[in-house]
Amino acid sequence: MSAYLPPQHGAWAFLGLPLVLGAVVAPATPLLAVLAVAWVAAYPLSYAALGLARARRPQRFRRPFAVWLGLVLSAGVVLLVARPWLVWIGLGYLLFFAVNLHYARRNDDRALGNDGVFILECAAMVAVTWAVATGDDSWSVPTLTAVPAQVWVLTVICALVLTGSTLHVKSLIRERRDARYGLGSRAFALACVPASVALAVWWGWSDGAWLIAPFLALAVRAFIIGRYSMRPGVIGIIELGGFVMVVVSAVLAVQ
């Protein structure tokens, strides 16, 4: 079963956050469900592809690769028929995957650069989700000026939250012996608070003020959690709680 599902459990939350944030500001449409299938299935597909490229026993990844490829292609065909311009978005994500493959072949998947690429992939999905829900069946990608300010605000929020979570978790687990990660995590969490105020103003202050609350909570978390020794599962649950706060704040801001 390990060949079918990547061992990085936290990555699933990273995949879900941009989809949900995008859906908060997008009209409901069945295409969003199809997009969710393609987006989520693409992650284990990439895991199987990387396994074929570098594993000592690549044959164990052949069937998982075929299964996930079939699912991604099925959903992808539906999306491309309804939104042909997604082909250009798909090519962009293939370029991102080429960077992931580069790190994987160096056995350096945990590098900050690779994490950064994954964060960019996820954050961009906020705008892609909105565009799929509101776009048309042309070959032209929606222009940047056509995207509402609220979508850009949530895209930036997603990038900030995922970056902060990456630094925080690394400082507690894999890089816990490197004091620079702890310092960087706390400094980034603090910097996100005034950044959230600016984003709230960009959104529209009266409603956008809701967006500040989760960043205050995440800043407190960055300073308090590091003082205690916790199991990875507990750390993950706390991070998931932070993601839920971000979504709730976005929903309240839209009301």
C-alpha cells in the first residue's frame, strides 16, 4: 500500500487548503469537484512517478502510477473540455514538477527549495479554483486583472500559512537541532501579523479584519509549541487546526 500513497500525511492538508479557500470566493459548480479529484490524485501520481525514476525497486510503483494516471486523465479530460485554457496551466505545473524531479534525483526532497516549489503550486491553486468556477470554454487564460482582489488576498494568505507551517514543523521535527529554523519560524510568524493587517485592508477593512485572527494564533503557536516535546501526530493536528481557523476566517470575511 505504501507505493500507492505518499508517506507525508501533512501534504494532504496542504492540498486541501487552497481548494477550500478558492471555493470560498467561487460560485458552486460540479467542475470544482472534478478539479479536486484531479488535483488531489496528482499528488500520489507524482509520488509514483518519482518512485519509477529513482527507487531501487521501481517496478512496485508501476501499478500505482497506472491507477493514479487513469484517475487524473479521466478528471483532466472533463476539465479540458469545459476549460480548454487549463492546458496552459497544466504545462506550468509540469515545469514545477520538473523541479521536484530534480530534487528527487538528488535525494534532496526535503530541501527548502523543493518545499517552496510545492507551496507555490498549492497557493496558485486558489486562483485556479476560482478561475475554473467562473471561467469559460475558450483557450485564453483569464487575465490577471480579471481576478478579484479577494482571490489574490486568499492566494497570498495560503502562501504565507503554508510557508509558516513548513518552517514551524521543520523546526520541531527534522531540523529541531538547528536553532536557525526555530528562529526563522518565529520571525516569519511575527512578520505575518502586520502582513495580515495589510491583506485585511486590501480585502476591505470591515470584513477583512477577520483574516488577522488566525495569524495572531499562529504567531502564538510558533512561540509556545516549540517549548514542549510533542509527537509528530500532535504537531500535525495543531497545524490542521490552524488551517481550519484560516478557512473559517475567510468564510466570515466573505459574509
